[in-house]
Amino acid sequence: MNMEELAKRAGVSKGAVSLALNGKPGVGPDTRERILQLADELGYTVRSRASEAKSKGKSLRFLVFTNAGLVHNDYYQQPFFRELIHHIEERCRARGYSLIFSAIEESQYGQGVQNLIEDRASGVILLGTNLDARKIAELAAKLPQLIVLDTCYEAIPVHFVEINNYMGAYQAGSYLAGLGHRNIGYVSSDEPLHNFAERRRGFFAALEEHRLGVAKGNMLAVPPTLFSSQEPLRQQLKQLKNSGQPFPTAFFCECDYMAISAMKALTELGFAIPGDVSVVGFDNIQESLIMTPELTTVHVEKEQLAHLAVDLLIRAIHEETTVHTKVKVDTRFVERGSCRKI
């Protein structure tokens, strides 16, 4: 039996079979399980480059814990994570390593971690976006060759590679203040995440230097994903419009997903962008370029983050050092058409 026949029996594409058998993101957990079970029943085996590399000790694992928040089961379809994963995989290939993907639902945390301990790759790159300090410390005790990506907790003796979130949001706040905006709105995540907390801290620090702030009524909170944030944000903006208070002339959004939702909702409510309202995002995902107007945002060096994480992990594997490193990658502000001077 070949892969095409297996795909036909499973009722999926050949590409989906390849992704499932090689442990790569791109198929849902139920579909992946069905493909693997059918392959086992039919005696279909494949010796992929990933398994060959693993047998030689030349594999790294990209580990994600999924929940209903920012990092959900389809995390690999979200633009920011999709770009980040691409750069990680490319860097692993350039360094002679294969990348194995593991996604564990929080409800299966214990068994999932035990499986990793029993079947360990050379090292693990953990996506820490949605994990708190306690969970990361627990994982570090069980997975000694570990790099945590996209968050940082200073008190934990683990390698971390993160965005300079404070700097990026500070740049955004300084930019809006410099354009003359005084009545500013803030769209935040309704989930308490380290990255967003740092962005809020940086943005408000910049405003404070200009003797500005954000009125309580201008603080909006929505889910941090693109599709789930649209309706809650639309309702909050509508309420703000009908409140009788002066409407903000600019909004800073903690990520581009929120900013894109804000631009869509504001346009539907009759506001012109940037004529009536300016909007700034954070992340510089590719979708920010297809908006009309194009989104002003904070560029995150996703390729640099990926390279640093892979290189630091490989060095830690070979040197077996007990000294840990915490790396913060600076951002770059990108001015486009969604903002104007007032």
C-alpha cells in the first residue's frame, strides 16, 4: 500500500497523510489520530527524514500546549505562529536537524509529558506564549534540554528567547503621541498573558512621558485571536460610539489580530481610517499588508527569534552547560497608512 491509497481509505488528501505521519502541524488532532490508526491497522509504515534523523540523535522537538485561548488546536493556522514555525523549521534544516512537532492538550498534560520523557528528541523548543511560570518550571525539571520561546520569567533557570514587548509598545505609544493624539483607546487581550502585560506596560510608559493616559471608558478587552475577537470588539466599539463621550482618535491594539478586527469594525460603524481614527497593531503579520489602508504596526523579528532559539538549543546540547541565557529581541516600528497626524 502506498500513501495515495492510504489517503483514499482515510478520506483525506495525500498531503494530510504526509503531515500526520511526519508529525507536522496542518491537520486537526481527530484527523491525525484517524490517519495514524488506519495506517497501523493496514500495516503502513513510513521512514521519514524526521524518524531517520531522530534515530541518529539529530532531531529537535517543537512542543506546544494547546487550550481554548491564544494557542488553540489550530495554532499553526494563525499567521504569527505559522511564520515563526516556518523559520524554526528552516533553521533546523540548515543546522542538520529535523524538527518533530508535538501538540498536547492541557487536559492531557500529564500523559503527554510522560510520553515525551520516554521518547525524547535531542532537545525541545517549547512555545511558552500561553504558559505561566509554574508550568514552565515543571516542564524544565522533566525536560533538561529545553528552550522556551515567546515568553520569559526571570527567576526560572531556563533558556528563554522572547520579543522585547515593552520596547515595541513603547514605540507605538510614542508614535501616536508624536502625531498629536490625545484621546487614545487601547484594545487589550482578555487573557492575562506575559507578552501582552509587557506591551501594556511599555505603551503606558510612553504615554506617561507625554503626560497622557487612557480613559477608563477607552479600555477595551477582547479575545486575542482574529476571528473570535471580531464580534466582541464590534459591540464594545458600538457602545463607545453611542456613549456620548468623545470617541478616541487612535487605538493601539496588543496584536495585529485585534487591530485587523478593529479596522473592520470601525469601518462598519462609519469611521474612516485614518481620517477619523488611527489604528496601530503589533506583530507585523503578513495579513497587515493586505488591509486597506495597510496597517501601521510593530515588526517582530520572527526569523531572528527562530534562529536564536534553534542555535541556543543546539549549543546547549553540545556544551551541556549549567549557565542559562535569556535573550530579548528588539522590535522595529513600521509606519504605514492606518495612522495620520492630527
